[in-house]
Amino acid sequence: MLLVFSLSAQNMQKGFTYLETGNYKNAETFFSQILEDYPDNKTARLCYGRAVGLNGNPEKANTLFIELLQDHPNDFEVKLNYGESLLWNKDFTKAKTYFKGLITEDPKSFAALLSYANTLSNLKEYEDALNYVNKALEVIPGNPNALNSKKYIYLGYAYQNQLAQNYDKAETLLSKNLELFGDDKDTLLNLANLYLIWEKYDEAETMYNRLAEQPENKILALNGLALVSHLNGKEKTALNLSTQAYKNITEHTDTNVAQQTSERYAQALIWNKSYKAAKNLIDSLIVQHPNENWVLALRATLNIYKSNFKQSLIDYNRILENDSTSFDGNLGKANALKALGRYDEAYIWAENTLKFYNNQKDAVNFINQMNSSFAPSLVSKVAHTFDNGDNKAYDFTNDVVYPLSTKFSLLGNYSYRSTNNTVTDNSAKANNASLGVSYQLVPNVTFKGTAGIASAKAESTDYTQLLTDVSFNIKSLKLQTLDIGYRRQVESFNADLLDRELVQNNFYANYNLNTNFNLGWFTQYMHTSQNDDNTRNLLFTSLYYNLLSKPSLKVGLNYQYITFKDQVPTIYFSPEKFNAGEVFINLIKDLAITKPKEWFYNLTAAYGFQFIEDDTKQSAYRLQGAFGYKFSQRSLLNVYGTHSNIASATAAGFTFTEIGIRFKWYLTHKPVFRKKQ
């Protein structure tokens, strides 16, 4: 605030200098000594009140100005200082009314106009705040205090629009700030952050590059450019930029900038799966900054990436003990709880985040993703299959999942299959229908059970059979899952097999192991007993390595072994021993990370050899692909296809092709059990 003090007989210039240079402690001491000798001196009382308020005691300052106002009720300068003490005490509503009265009293008072603009800004009434700061600048054009206020009003107004997702308006306001104040550091950072949230990464990179042209802000710019590279999936570039910034830290680097740079460097190591280096850095930071939230958040993030979710949860709880409003603590805890299968608690902490950070995009997206996971869904598939044995088939399948809570879901399935052989003119039709439930017994064990009926009409017989599938999904250890189950089904590969009413009882176990160093291993074992007294044992194992994460690119080796107790080759493929091995490459843009109005895909190519009994090896190949489009958060469509010559449990020496269309639709925007929330 611009104040003009008239000098009294006492020499107070030294005290004025203390105030003007921000040395408020000395100013408070100086003017308190003046008041011991001259307790009624108005100027000394004004300066003492300002020194007290600006030295961190706004309540006492307010009391001093109330007393001064009682002694000088018509003094405009005293009124201005009393109004400013309301701002120091954050009593913005009262200050708004008070300064409005002062402006009525003197419409050309620069100090009243500027204070009123600052008051409106603190109340987030930015449109009016801009109006009054402009009026202040009409009174004293170019005043640096008013210009500084105008800059921060624009920043606050832009941030308000950013939170409301009015990104175009926020961009316009920040761009106006750049026009007025050049490449202002705060404006460039806010505009870059807006573009990050808006997912306009090229524009964000441009802002950080403009900031990098200022030598004093080069480290800040490198930190931002590292984040942009990460969001673009360029992890090595992110690490290179972050390493450059980290090496530029000196003893003269601003403390906050040094902290942000250390934080970004640790994050870049984590993004690149350099977990050992990240742990060493974080351990050293914890020694330097024990129990500080930003370091605890780094350790929690590292444990999330390493799937040490329980350890991560411990750190998020510590963060919340230090600061219950912490964004990292609240949303981080929600993520850890979700990973642990504690979904109800995850909802609570994500919603708690929004209590402190209204409409925050990451928290909103987290809840939306959870809602999609538990919203009722319908998956419909139509497929056509054919092979070189003159078999053709058409399939239509519907699957419904209807969650009643985060633990309990109803399941439904209906499928229709029509198959025929164009040479033998044999045909058959099958209808399958089943109902079931899925229930999370404990966070790491889920039970799924379905039962139903298979009804078939074939050339020589019509029949019905019981269908069932019972399984347990067990997250036994970190990065490991185990499925064990029993499935009863009717073999329906072709019309001849449907006519034979071949019922299979499958006992199976699937084991999946992931690692923190990109290697994965999947194994399936299945024992099948059939109603023709034959039995089958099947072993499949796959070892693969992740070359890329976005999109996912895997290479690996598959091996399959099948043996039947009895060999009935004229009826179905039933070798005493069958071995197949292949190398494969798999490219995936994962549906889970695909946003609305984007494409996704899954492409696999494999080549190897198969050995049937003691026969000479045969080449084996497999091509699979799926290509789809996500229309919205609630619907998607994809086409898929498979072409292979690998023998299965039903045929050998053949080529097999399947093409189909799959449609998935979430029936509601959110789970039915949360509609009232």
C-alpha cells in the first residue's frame, strides 16, 4: 500500500527506512521506543501498528488500529491502515465492505482502490478485482505494486478457470499476463502446468523452453521438460534432463528449487525402473529431511512401482499424520488401498482428496476409473470360424456383470453356436446359459462360481447338459497370482463333436509371475476327464520380456505339452504326446490406458515347431490381432481375428481362422450401489 507519512519534530526517518526495506522487527522496536516518549504521536502509532502487523502479529495490529481509529475517526490514512489490518487477519468479507465504503468516500484513493482489488482477489472475485486494480492504475499509471497485484489476479483467475476445466478461458488469461509482463516466470510455469493438465504436451514443452532461456530459471525449466518427456512416454529423455538439472544444484540454489529438482530426479529414476539408484537417493534424502512429506511421498511412490503396497500405505499414513490435507497423502493412500483390493476404503480417501482439492483432475479420474470397474457391463461378441477341414461355425455370446457392491457381483452368460461341415453336410446347434456370482472373500482372494445348462441339437441326438465353472483367484505373493478351478463344458468345436455329446471335466491351475525387471512367466496346467473315459493332461508355459511399456512390446517363448490316455484319431485329435514351441512378439496399446475417442490394438505374431507323437517336426505359426475404438468412457468396439496352424485338442494338420466383433457397454455411469452418493 502507498502511504505518505508527515514527519513530526521527532526524527523518524530511520524507522521509515526499516519499514520500507522490510526490516519489520527493527521497525517495531524503533517505533515502540518513540512511543514511550511520545505515546500520542499519530505517525509513530501508525508505523508501530504496521510494523507489528507485518512482523507476524496481525491481531495485535488490528487492535492498535481500532484504538487509533477511535482517537482519529475521520482520518483517512488511519482508516486505510485499519482496513489493511483486516487483510492481514484474513477477514476478507469484512474488509470488502469496509474498503467499498472508503472508495465511496474517496473514489480516487489509490490505496483504497488497490486494497479493495486485493480483497476481491482473496475472495476469488477476480472479474471485479481486475476492474478495481485497473481503476487504481488509472490514478497512478505504472505503479509497481498495482501491476504486481494485477499479475496475481490474472494468475488466480486463470487457476479458478483451470479447476473448473475452462481451459480455453484460463489460457486466454495467462496469455494476457504474458503480454503485460513478458516472459514472467510465474506465468510461464502456470501456463505450462495448464497445458500439462490439458494434455497439450507440445505447448507445455514450448513454455518450459521459453523459461529455460532465463539462466536463473534453467533448473526449473529442466524439471518441467523432464515431466513432459515422461508424459510423452520418453523415459530415458526424462532421466537425461532430470540428471542435468540435478547436477546443476549448488549451495546457492534456492532451497525450494533444490527440493523440487531432487524430487524430479528420484521420480525419473523410478520411471526408468532404476529402483536401486532411486532407493539410495531417497534414503539419503530421508537422512537429510527426516519425516518430511515430500520425501515420504517419494518412498511411497517407489514402493508403489515395486508393488510393495503395504509399505507404501505406511508412508502415506505418516504423511497424513503430518498434514491431513496433503494431496499426495490422500490420493496416494487411495491408490495403495485400491492396489491392495480394499476398494471401499480407496473410494473414501479419493473423495477425501476432493474435499480439500475441489474438482482436482487426478482425483476425479481415479473415482471415474473405479466407477467404471464396478458399473454393470454387457459384452457382446459375434464370431465366424472356419478351417481347412471344411468346418464352419457362427458364435454369438453375451456376458453380463452386475456388481452389487465392491465385493459381490452377479454374473450372467448366454451363447449360441451354429456349426456345420460343408462336405459331410453335418450340422449342429448349441445354446448355453448360465448364472453365477463373484465374491471377494478377503482382499487377496476372490471366488467366482457359475452354473447353467447347455442345450444341443445335432444330427443324431438332442440333449442338455449341466455347465459349471468354479474358481478362486489368489494373489498369493507380491507380483504373483494363482487361479485354481473346475470347469464342466461340452466340446462344441464342430458339428461331429457336438453330435457325440462329449462332456469335459477340467481341473486347472494358472500361475502368473511378474517381476520388477521386465521379465514375466505364465504357466497353466489342466487335467481333463471326459465322459468317453478318456483323459487329457495339458501343460502350457510362457516366458516373456517387456521391451517397451507404452505401447507394450513383449517378446517371449511358449511351450505346450499335451497327452491323452487313449488315442482315438478318427474321432478327435488325441495324441499320446504332443509338443509345440514358438517364439512370439506382442504389441499392445492397452485398453486400460486408452482414453475416450482413441484407438487401441493388440497384435501378436508367433512362429515355431510342433511335434505330434514321433513324427517329423512341423512348422507352426500364429497370427492374432484386435483393433478397436473407445467411443466414450462407457462404450467401445473392436474387431479381432486369429489365423493359426497349431494343433489343438480337437484337430491336427489344419489351418484355423476366426474373425469377430466385440462390443462392450457399461450400462450406467457409475455403480448401482453408489447412485445415491
